[in-house]
Amino acid sequence: MRRRELDGCPISGALQMIGDKWTLLVARDLAQGPKRTMELINGLYPISSRTLVDRLRDMEKDNLVVRRDFGGNPPHIEYTLTDRGRLLLPLADALRQLGQTLGCNDCEDRRAQSGNYCGVCPRNTAHDLTEVELPREPSPLRRHRDDSIVLL
């Protein structure tokens, strides 16, 4: 994302870093622990792989995530939230609460669609989401894709 000089207000600077809806949703999914690219794509339906990789690169430049390349064929790359990236989680939780208050969606809607609650949901039974990985199943709306076709 191209950064522009705005009015110097911290709110405009934070909004420029957050960028779009995908940044907070990526942070939400990474709250549970490290994830591979395809795990993020499956959890963030209907994001395209190109959009996800662009957002992850921007988040890496902003020191919100760490990209770890394990090598191999197909490539094994994981992303993890940094301490700075974890600062986004209270904002994601506030947006979850606002969405429920406004009647946008309910946590049960997500659970019915993807098989689990999101990382910041208080309905998760895990006390520390960074150490416990909840079972994840691919979204039934998407066909399975092979990791080897994702170019990073």
C-alpha cells in the first residue's frame, strides 16, 4: 500500500496502516497462532491469493506480522503476529462487539459457516489463543487448492 502524508493525526496514520478490511481479518485469524498462506485463504473466504499476499507483505513492512520461510517443495511459509500486530486484536474485538450490537452478524453465524469462532471471540474456550490451535476445516464453499500453486 502506498503511504501518503496526511494531516499528521494518529487516527489517519493508524487507518492508513490498517488499510482495508483484510488487515484486521488477517490479524484475527493469526491470533490463534502461526498460519500458512493456504490456511489464511481458506479462513478468509472470499479473499484472492493475490490480495492476501499483498496485505501480508504490507503487514510485514509495518512490522505487524513475521514471515517465516521453512523452504521445501512446495514452499512452507508461515505468518505470525508480532507484539505490534497483537495491538490490533482489541480493535478487532471492539468491531466484533459493534457488529453484534448493530445486528450485522452473530458469532454463531461464523461458527455455522466455518466450523469455529474467530480468534478474538469470547466464546472460544481457550484461555490463551496464542498457544491453542482450534480445529479448522476448509470452508465448504471453496474447493480445495494445492499449496504448490501459490506464488509468493
